[in-house]
Amino acid sequence: MRTGLVGLVAAVAVAVTATVTTAAAGASTGAGMGAGTSTGTSTGTSTGGVAAAVLDGTSVGPAAHGPVTNVRAACPVTTQVRCFAEMRTDVHGGFGVRGAAAAHAHTKAAAALPDGLSPATLHSAYHLPTDGGRGQTVAVVDAGDDATAEADLAVYRSTYGLPACTTANGCFTKVNQSGSASPLPPEQGWGVEISLDLDMVSASCPGCRILLVEASDTEFASFATAENTAARLGATEISNSYGGTEQEAMDPYISAYSHAGVAIVASSGDEGFGIPNFPAVFPSVIAVGGTSLSPSTGSRGWTESAWNSDGGAGGSGCSAYIPKPAWQTDPNCPGRTVADVSADADPNTGPAVYDAHDGDGWIVVGGTSASSPFIAGVIALAGNPSALANASYVYAHSAGLNDVVGGNNDFAGGDCGGDYLCNAVPGYDAPSGLGTPDGVGAF
């Protein structure tokens, strides 16, 4: 990986500078993201384990009182690696099972589904099958223990009519980074992230087994150990909703993110265009960016743009460390470009998540921490992880994706002058990659 590093770094600097200068002179940046809208209510019966209500009667966009400004990072900032979950602080949905499963509900709040997108809504938006995932085990790698992870998952799945996923029935497993059920690591403040990961895998692939591997801390080495453990314990897909800016210190751990027969995905980040993040930048990892998802009157029924809001923006960038893979041919980055694919990540249009561990209950969470485990579940639905040792299969089957056009991720001053590296344009672009799932054909 270090071959020609100095030359690659210099080439990246020249290429990006030239791109920004040229694009700034001849083009304006992409259009900003439109505000979401509030959905109506639809009801129905359960089909294939996914609650059949296409829309869940809750806010898909900013709250009715105005644009959302109450978004915060869900995890502490650490020295090497942090999670990319972005949590709405203006949504407090209470505790316990909601909806039809709340058989003894005595209040309207208990009978209503929580704010945020439901599994059925996400299946509708991305045209996903209502079954699939048999024989697939999706691992999520996180930092520290979440003592109520299984109990919180049970509330989420019961609320949306998903089949039980428990230790007792063999669907859910929680281990430390060495693969043992005990001792579990000390808490790292990642409770919201862990709940988000488990809920998003459940949302996209209700029939998948789930393996939660808890790293001891937030250091590169611990995550690499946990990654290897996930593969050793039989994961067919591994989701990594965390990252740190690419650097030479990541070199010893690149092999941990490459395992035969295992599809590995990672969040691109939540600070927009800039330095790519480990591990999404690795050539064996499918880098997942973020979009903003809203209802539409078009034939699809939904529209997406590059995520860029008060809570952050999907990560993208041009690597100065990782050479460009042969299957990636975008013109303005001589190194690996992030991202490859994407899905909804905007906290304004985010999914409902249940996290009692941190005293939150029902909340709405976004960030590419939402899109990575969701895509891992989509890959599991397709049942083809052995073909996804890297993103090359997706690039060869991009017709199975929704092309995202519109919006940019020039958050925090990372303007690339209208270029595809920070604007969602027709075809490939860095914020949304090749696009979002339109069924499972691309996977």
C-alpha cells in the first residue's frame, strides 16, 4: 500500500486543487437539499415479517415547528475512532412497545408508531423484498458494552411486527472482541450507535441473524481484533459504523477488513467532503455514503439528494494513501474515492430507533451510521456476499441502483467547486457513490 505514497499524495493534491479551480470557474455547486415533508397514515396487515404499513404516520422531514436544528453527535469524540451516529434531540417518544403490538396500550401515544422511518417505509423506498436473508449473519462491530442491547432490540422488533431475534432462539449473539460472551468490555458511550446498528439490520433484513461484537475501546487495534472475530464466528456481512481520518497508523490493520466470502461495509463519515475515513477507504470495504430521503409524486414515490443538513453531511473524499482500484474509474481522483453506494442518513429524514440503555427510549437517528448497517442488511437479503469481496460487483451492476442527483456535501467549508467529489450528479459521484438500492440486484 505504501508503494509510491509520496507520488500519490502529491498527485491527489494536484488533482483536487485543479478540479476545484476548474469547477469553480465554470460551474456552480449543486443544488441544496430540499426540506422533507410529513407523511400520512396507512395501515395494513403484516407480510413476510415486515409491518405492512407503507408509511408509518410519522414525520419524514423536519418537525412541524420549523427546520430541525437540534441534532448532536451520539458518541463521544475520541483520539482515533468515533461513531458516525447523529441523534435528533427534539424527538422524545417515550419507552416501551408501540403500535399494534402494544396490546394493553391505554394512551394514544402507545398505540401510535414512533416518529421516524419504519422498516416498512424503508422497504418501500428501496423496493426491497419482504423475505430473504436465510443463512446470513450480519455482524455489527461497535465499541464498549450495551447492557440492554437485546432487550432494546426486542422492543424495536415487536413494535414493527418483526420476528423475534434473541439469544434463546439463536438469532442474536453478543460477544467481546475476542469472541467470548464474557467478560464484556466497559461502556464507551456508544449505546445509541449500537441500538441504531441493530435496528437498521433488522429493518432491512428481518430474517437475518445478528452478531454484535463489542470492541474493548475506540482504538484501531481493538476494532481490527473485533473485525477478525466477526469473520471467524461466521459473519457473512460486517457493518462498521465508525471511522477515523485516513493516516499511516491504519496500515497494520488493513488485512482485518478483508475476509474471503464476507462482504464488509463501512460508513463514509458525517463531516462532508474532505479527508476519507478509515475503514471505508480500504479497497476491500464497500464505502457507504448518505442521502436525504423524502416522499415524491414521481413514479418511485421517493426522491433523494446528497445529505447535508444541520447534523452534518455524508463523507466523501479522495485518498492520499490507497491507490485507485481497477474497478473505480472516476477521473478527478488518482487514489481511492469514497463512497461507493449510499442510503438515507439525514437525521431530518431518519429512522426510528429504540435505546433505553441511555435513557432515551424512542428517538430518531441519522448519520452514515444508519446507512452502513442498512446496506449490510440489503446485501444479506441478496444472499451473495462471496461476490462482494470489494465493491467491484456493485460497479458492474449499477443499473440496480437509484441514481442520486442533487445536493452536495460541502459541509464545514469543504467546497470542491461543483465537482462530482462533493456534488450529487448524474452517474457516479463521491457523496452518494453509484446510488441507493433499487431492490437487491446491485448486490
